[in-house]
Amino acid sequence: MAQENENAAGPSYGTKLAMSVAGIMGFFIYYGVLQETIMNEPYGKTDSGEDVYFTDSTFLVFSNRLFAAIIAVIIVKYRGESLKNVAPLQKYLGVSLSNFCATWCQYEALKYVNFPTQTLGKCGKMMPVMLVGTFISGNKYTLKDYLIAFSVTAGCMIFFLSGKISSSDDDGSTPYGLILMAAYMFFDSFTSTFQEKMFKGYTMTTYDQMIYVNSFSALICLFTLMLNGRLFPAMEFAMTHQKFVYDSTFLSICASLGQLVIYYTIKEFGALIFSTIMVTRQVFSILLSTVLFSHQLSNAQWFGAFLVFGTLYYKTAEDQKKRKSGHGHSHGHGGSSSHSHSHSAPQQSTQSSPIEIGDNKERN
């Protein structure tokens, strides 16, 4: 009888956790492969035999954001909820602008640095996030927090300085790629801070933010594409290269569905378990990238990567100890501020762990 009641209650804790792990690992590992494929692999050849590459990061962000907004609208209509915005529209626009800039820099950087470098660079945003949080939101951090951030930053610097990090044989453009990654960290730090300040006091669902932040991001992309005359050339590229349509469509699917899995995981299991899954996902993403795209990493680079991920695992373990001893936050929000749940999910990615959650970004 007890077994029947358990079955009637739905999947077990272990089953739900396994589904969350599989969803995050599957969607975002494939997302990483597609990112690198789109930005670095040729989609054909010209009449003279030269390789043809897709070069417009703005169009990629546009398709990504548009798809995410449509998915959110479908879910809201299916749930019978209102599509009306909860917060004033200008508040969504502020988040969308910094979000667009961060994601554009992330994609654009892959033209100049390889995927392992881009992934490690995202981890290195812990220090910028802490600095932005300190000066804008007045957040307080302990000495241990700063030591952890320093260790992650040191690991990233070891990786960057001890081997090849460019995405091609031309190393001359690598500094530009690193500048783009620095810009990504700057804008991404502001995205989370803007979310905290702009949506404070508003109780909204996850899908409300997804609809309006992604819609405004798509409009910003569309305006930019039309302004620089890149909209129609990008559409022509898509119409003449079927594989690009496949890759970009599945990139958007992985980003959108992966974001939903992230919100579910944080709600069900807390930000600490989510952080552990995301660190593991990044490790596997780097390993897979080195195999599929033949990146040659030096021993010192492997050490730098080990230092980064080892520190992140240590931080997650320490956060778990704090939660168990009663000094942490609640299970479902695992470190968020006392706003609505929909806000807590994006905020976890910066406060509990220096890991991008998809490019909500994406955030994906």
C-alpha cells in the first residue's frame, strides 16, 4: 500500500535528480558543441575554394532569444496564465540590454579564442561579480570568499598564459578574444545585479522574465542587425546553408529547454546541487571539446583548469556545510535574496557559484 502511495505521488527524489542532471548535462554540453561548431567550423566553400564561415554573432543571439520568448509564451498560454508584464517594461529593457551585450561577447569571443578558454573565462567572472555586488548592491563577502575568487582567477590566468588559447593558427587576434571575455564578465555581472535591483518588490513567475527579457533582447538584436545592414545577409546565409539552420535551431532549443531545467533544478534541489551539476558539466564540456575539435592543452593548462574546478567544488562543499549548520539559505532558494522564486534562479548563478547558467542568459 505504501508503495502504491509513493508511486501515486510521482517520481522519487532520486529519479527527479537524475532527470535534472541528465537535462542540464545533455542540453548544455550539446549547446557548447554547437556554439563551437557554428563559430569555428566552415559551412561550405566559395567558388574559389575558400572556406565559408558564419560570422554574425548578433543574428545568433537574435534567433536564440526569439526562440526562448516563443517557448515561454507557449508555456504561459498552456498554463492558462496572463501574458501581462508584472514589472514596468523599462525594467526588463535594462536587464535585456546587459544580457544582450554579455551573450554577444560570449559568441564573438569564440572567433578568437578556443572553447576551453571561453569556458574557463566564464568561471573567472567570480571576482567581477563580487566587485559589482560590493559597489552597487552593498553586498558583504568574507576573506574566504575573496581567497576562493583569487584561486579561480589564478587558475584562469595560468591557463591563459601557459599554452595555446586561440581558436585558429593565427595567435595575433587572441588578445581581442580575451578583451571580449573580459567584457562578457563585466556585462554578465551587471545582468545579475540589474535583475536584483530592478525586480525587487515584484512577484513574478519564471516565464514572465523569460518572455519580456528575451523579447526585448530580440528587439535589440533586430534593431542592431537592421542598423548595420546585416539582417538580410544573415538570412541569406541561413537559406543557403541548411546545416547552419539545423545547428542554430538546436542551439536555441538547448538554451531554452536547458534554462527551464535550471529553474526546475534550483526549485527542487537548491542552488548548491545545481552548482555542482554545472561545474561537472563544464568539466565534461572542456574534455569533449578537446577531443572533437583537437585542442592541444599543455600540462600547465590542465593544472590551471584543475585549480579552477577544484576550487569551485570546494566552494560548493563549503556552502553545503553552511546550509547544514543552519547558516545557509533555504533549500529551494539556496542563496537567493528574498525576492520571488523567478528572480532567485538567475541570481543563484552569481551568488552561489560563478557559473553561467545557460546564457539567460543564455542566458545561453
